[in-house]
Amino acid sequence: MLAFRAQFGETSLLDELVRKGAERNLQFAIEMEVNEFLAAHAMRRDALDALLGHCHQLAANLHLFHKSVKLIRANFKAASMKIGE
């Protein structure tokens, strides 16, 4: 019957209700699966966020260390030039 109606582009109110109900059920099922997946992997996500935060802190510390080394080198070079004069 549906194939026959589809040839003419006609749908009944019942067809639309069934289609919308099926869409809602499918959307609900997908949302439930996504929520279950996120809940199951929440610990991993927390660990990854902590690791990334740690990496950012290490990068910031390395940057500060590099600036300190440059300053020490500059000071050492200036002191060496004074001694050599």
C-alpha cells in the first residue's frame, strides 16, 4: 500500500504520524547510545584532560626555563666582556 501511495506522492496522516514517531524513537535511541558512550569513557576523558593540562604546564615551564637560560647567557657574556677589557 505504501509503495502504491509513494508512486503518487501521497501520504496519509497515519503515515506521517508513524514516520514522525519512528524518527523520534531513532533520535532517542541515538542520544541514549551517545550518552552511554560518553559516560563509559568519561574517566578516559578526564585523564586525557589532566594529561593535556600537565603538558601545557610543562611547555610553559620549559619556555620560562629557556628565557632564564638566555638571560644567564647574556649576563655571562656581558660579565666576560668586562673582564676582558
